Amino acid sequence: MERIATADPGQVVLEVKGLVAEFPTRHGPFRAVDGVSFDLRAGETLCVVGESGSGKSVTARSILQIVDTPGRIVAGEVLLHRHRTARGTGAEETIDLARLEPRGKAIRAIRGRDIAMIFQEPMSSLSPVHTIGNQIAEVIRLHETVSKKEARARSIELLRQVEIPRPESAVDRYTFEFSGGMRQRAMIAMSLACNPSVLIADEPTTALDVTTQAEILDLIKRLQESHGMAVMLITHDMGVVAETADSIVVMRHGKLVERGSVEDIFYAPQHDYTKMLLQAVLDLDRPSERRLARRAVQAIGGPVVEIRGLVKEFDLRHGFMRRKGHVLKALDDIDLTLHEGENLGVVGESGSGKTTLGRCLLRVHDPSRGEMLYRASGGAVADVATASGNGLERIRRDIRMIFQDPFASLNPRMNVAQIIGEPLLVNGVASGAALRSRVAQLLDVVGLPAAAMERYPHAFSGGQRQRIGIARAIALEPRVIVADEATSALDVSLRTQVLDLLLELQERLGLSFIFISHDISVIRYFCDRVAVMFRGKVVEIGETEEVCTNPQHGYTKALLSAVPHPDPRHRGMLGRHRYEAGA
Amino acid sequence: MLLTYIIKRILWTIPFLFAVSIVAFALIQAPPGDYLTTFAATLAQSGDMVDQERLEALRTRYGLDQPFIVQYWKWISGVLVGDFGISFEWQQPVSNLIWERMALSLCLAVSTLLFTWAVAFPIGIYSAVRKYSIGDYLITTLGFLGLAMPNFLLALVLMYIGVVYFGADVGGLFSPEYQTAPWSWPKFVDLLKHIWIPVVILGTSSSAALIRIMRANLLDELNKPYVTTARAKGLSEFRLLLKYPVRLALNPFVSTIGWAFPQLISGAVITAFVLSLPTAGPLLLQALLAQDMYLAGAFILLLCTLTVVGMLVSDILLALLDPRIRYR
């Protein structure tokens, strides 16, 4: 790779001044971005932080004028100081991107060449029917006159730069043949194809596991150093901000709340909202006081669920006589015990089998081998693995589930009364007026007004929807709740609220939780014990604090060291511990 | 990878065709009686005496007294070497009767399909990209009209207009002088002059349906994140549209080939009657009414084969278009 001419570090290459973007709605225009200003400097990283709906994505898209229709820029300037970038000719050349025609040639020449962008969901952000090489070469050939062969050679070189193994063959493969992390690498390769002077990354690691996230952030950092790019990183994760930012912009409801250097924001935040955001992150990074206080008063009881030697195999064999493919062991000899009134965390990366575990316990999947003994309130013991008919129905009334996605797990065509009332109705517990009053009572328990009953899920925010999901889960007065990534889709400030609600419900209803998550900080806050899963096995189990502060297994160490710390003075991620299976 | 898929898919059609042939034969055997009972009834109606012994002799000669499986075997073993048997009614080998009509049917179906695509593809794209514009509303209205109107009615209207206002010769696929003439260049030109009327008539409703399908598919794809990615690369809107969302919206479009073929051929029967087209539909109907077993059987088998081949073509095209199908 030839040495790339870089801009002088610290020079302002992109200036956003008083940017306003609006979406016309039936009730007049909605201001998604309201007078936002900031600078991007060569070789530096600006993190834009905010919760969902804060307008951070629209801000990023406004820079390239690719806001989804019908959104548009109404005011403000986006100044690209081209003469200060590697592409500059020396003469002063400042372009106001906001003035350019959104479909015109001028802005198209800048997109992908001067300013490149990486998106959140690497699966859906790349075309599934074109090869990786095709999509990378396209950018190159769009902005530079090179032959197909040369473009291909450069694509391979780019794939090598982003550390994709065997780039010569990877170039001809399709996105669905790659894992999430590899797809994001390919996406980064694509964005770097024309050596952009500004890289905008919109939640580039949100859909990835922590260890993969650490690798991707690491990669962006190194490429930034070698290319001298200005990076604008959009994220909701304060940990990621602390790890990567040089300066920070905090956004809320489309407005810029506070901006400053990473030290200023983290150690001397001025605005209440910034303080609240930081506090929410700090709150999560330690055990909940409420939980500790409760455990002091009421000790954890005897076992409710005992899982012994649980195995779940998925048969992936196919072809003639099923000779191709293999049998996937999603759960490999799991032993776990959940005690009465206990919160047992299950942590692991995607593909570790944690979700399969939860689903086996509810018999969504039938386990291949092993037993899951459930002790009912009367003391009778039943094996969930072999239960059927009435027996299984009774167990399912006692073990309920809360799902990850508060949008997908509520039927959009049912109103809240129907959603929460459904388990009561199908189990013949209540109907008619009794059902309505029970639903109202449940809504009250989860902190929603009874008036919510008549409304449909789309009328609620993510946090409120998750409360509806919780109300549905506790409707039958269960004893065990399996919460699968119940807070992952929520903003940080909402996570603590929902977790506190679950703790409150535990006190009132005597619940035990199996809490499945990939997020260590949430587990630390909520769980008494934690089981670490890796490739279908429990590699470590113990008291949460013990596991978090003194991990024994190599994988746990790797997992913990990959978690970004919300403290810019402890950027530990780059010197993190790596774990190779079998090592 | 692709080649193995195609070979596998082609091999699969063999047992499928075999099953189809059994069903086809069972279907034509299904009505009570056989050709001879229908024949006797026609004779009796016209006052002729029916000689029972002669009927029995004929029955033995045609093998109609044999069990189903034997009759099937005799038929299918003939078909495999290209002998479709003798038509009772026409007293001619079936193969003499069907090939020209099947070829014209196929020709009509293919032209209609091409016409449908040529109309539906650009209009569907326009309709999706300019959603809720005046043009979109106009197309949608016209599309629903096209969907709602029965083909034969449109045929009658077009014929009326053609004859009364243009004095055109609208029936059939050929002018009288070419009807029995052997194939030649002028005959082909004559065919082209006639074929557009049935093509437009048959194509209207399927174009309307395809426009709706294309519009809905493309609307789903237009807001996908990969479109934003492509835009962020600096692609022009037009190239972007054709390369990404349209390409993905094509999948369901291509799947329609499978069912469009048989639908065009069997759905064309009434229109073929109205326009007196020399295609397969009218002859098939006649053969079914007369219980002319071998003639009807040959038509049904060929129609089913066309369906199976249509499915094969659409599957192979899908695999070419979408790598996700290939790699399963």
C-alpha cells in the first residue's frame, strides 16, 4: 500500500453550522435536528452521543444529504474545507454541502470519496445479492477511472487491510456467507475505498458482540491513524465514547445539549442531561443497592429449577442420506440451578446457546437429552424436559418469558388490553369485566395508566412497550421469569428503570429470574449469580461480583476486558485479553 | 455450485413429470363412460341404431375394456416414443392434430408474457418511485380496471371497435389465404399482424397484476438500509435504483413465470373462442366433451409439462438472480 498523503492533524476539515432538518408530518413539520453545530478535525474522533430519537443519525445523514424522504435540510451550513484535506489542490476550496442539489453530480462526487459512511446493521446495509468485491469495486470505479481488474485488485488489498482472512477468495463471496463482524469489516473496507478525509460511522458496533465491537473499534482507530481521517462516531454507548472520543457532542431531542473534549464531558459535565446519561451508565456498572438490601432481609431459598446434563442438538445435516452438514450442539451438557428469589444471569456472545437455553426451559425447543426439574409451590417436582399435556401447561403458567425486542414481540393488531389479557383468557383465569380489572391492575403494577388499555402498541415508546411485555409476563402470577435480553433494545437511562421495576416485582410477587444478556453491566446490576456461556457450555459460574472482579476462565477474562469502560482515563480495550477456543 | 443446482433441479422434474402424467390420465378417465358411450349416445340422438356387438368389438380393439393401469401403460409407453395414439373423433394420429395448435398456443403465451413484462416492469417501477403521484393514481386506476374486466369482454369490445371503426380483420391468427398455407415469411408477417390483438387482450389483466406486484415489492425494498449505503457511495439515483432495489424486487416477479404460463394457456380458452383462434384451448374443450381420451390426454399432458417447465425456468432464473437460493 502506498503511503497516503494525509492532512495536517487538528485542522478543521468539516464544519456544521446551525443545521436544521425537518420531516413534514400531518401536524406540521417535525424538527429532527434543531440548530446543531460542531467541527470535525483531521485525525480526531468526534463522538455524537444521544438516546434513540435524539436526531444523531439524521445529523450524520444530513451531512451527505441522504436523509430518508421526506426529511430535508431547512437551514444551516455544512462546510467541507477541501483545501485542508489530502485531496486539496492547495487553493482555498470550501464547499457548502447543504447548498448542493441532493441528487446532483456535485454532492455525488463527494459521497463515498471525500466523506464515507458506515452504517449500523451490517447485514441489511449491504446488498445480499451482490458479491463483496462487486460492492467495493463499485465505489472505486464510480469515483476514479480504473479498469475492472485494477478495481478488483484494490478491493482485495482493502479486504486485507481490514484483516479479512483469505481476501482473494473473500472478494467473490456474498454477505450472507460472513459473520456480523466480518460484514462490518467489509463495510469499512468499502468506505475506505477512495481514501476519504471524513468517515462517518453510525452506530457501527451496536449490532455486534462486545469482543467483535472491540476489534472493530480498534480497526477504525488504526485506520484513522494511518489515513489521517476525521472520524464522526455516532453511538449511544458511553463506554464506546470513553474508549474512542477526542471530543464529544451530546444530543437530545434534536438539539445539541453540550459539546467539549472527552475530559470535559466525562469529568466536568455541565448540562443535567449529560450528568444523567453518565450517572445511568455508572449506576449500571455496580450491583443494585435495592437488590443487596433485599437480600439482606430475605435470603435466597431452595432450588426452583434444576437443570442437569441438558443437551440440545440442531440437526443441520442435509443432502442425500444427510451426509452433508453436521449436528450443531447448541447446548452441551448444561448444569444450572435457579433458587427461589434469585436472579441468575446467563451471559455470552451470540451463538453461545444462551437463548436456546431459555427457550428449552419454556419448551419452545424440545431438549435432546437431560432433565430440567421444576419444583412447584406445593413442593411437587416435575421434569420440564418430558412434560406434556396438562403437566406442561401448568409449568408454562409458572415459567414465563420477557422478550428482547419490544417492537416485534407485541402484535401490532391487538390493543394493550388484548395483549396483556391473552394469557389470562387462554388459561381460563379471567374473562369479561374481571379480565379488564385485572389488566388495569397489571398496568398499574408496571407503572402505566389504565387508559393505556385501549391503545395499540405503536402508540408507545420502547420503554413503555417493554413494560407491557412485563405486564403480560406476570399476568398469570408466575414463579420463574426468563428474560431474554430484556433491556438490550432500550436506552441506557431506561435500562435501570426497567431493571428496578423487575426488582420491585420480585419483592412483591416472589419471582426468580433467569436473566439472559450479552451486557455485563446489566448483569452486574441485576443478578446474584452469573453463568458464562461459550459455544454451548457453561465455562464459569459464580457470584456475580466474584466473577466480574476475579474471573477464572480465559473466556470470561476476554469477555470482561472487551467491555468498554465509561472512563476515558482507563482505555483498556486496546490492551485487552484475547481468548482462542481450545487455547 | 450453480451447475449442480440446475442439474439437480432438472433431474427432479423427471419423477415430477411421471406423477403428472398419472394424474393427467386419471383425470381424463374420471368421467363415467368412455368415448364409445358418448359415440353411441350421439348416434342414438340422430336416430341411428347402435350395434352393441360392434361397440364391444371397438372397445376391445381400442383396449378400453382393460384395467386403468394397463391402459395407462399402453398410453405412456407410446408417448415416450412420440406416439400419442389415435384421436377417436378425428380418426387421425393425435400428433398430427396438436403440434401446430400447441405451437401457436405457446407462441401466443410467450408473446403475451413478454408484452406483460414490457408493460409491467417500467410502469411498476415508476409507480413505486413516484408513490402517490398523479401518475401513480392513474396507473393504479387503470390497473384495477384491467384486473376487473373479463378478457372475453375486452375481446368483444376490441373486435367491435376493430371491425366497425377500422374495418380490420380481427378474428383468428391468420388471414384466410394463409390459413392452410405452409409456413413462409409472408405467413409469419401475417401472424404478427393478427397476434397483437389477443396479446393485448390476454396481457391486460396479467400486466395489471404484475404492476401491483412490482410496485409492492419495490416499495418494500426502496427503504432498505442497503439503498442508503449505495446512495452514500455516490451512485446516481437511476443506477442505484436499477442495481439494488429493482434487482431484489425482481425475485417475486420471476417466480410468476411458473404460474403465468399455464394460466395464459388455459385462461385463453374463452378468448380463443371469441376470437376464433386456432390454439389449443378450443380443441381441448371439444376433446373433453367428446371424451376423446387420447387427444385430451395429450393436451393435458403437454399443458402440465409446460407448467413444470415454466417452474423449472423460473427456479433456474431465481437461482441466477439470487445467490441466497443457490447456496442453500
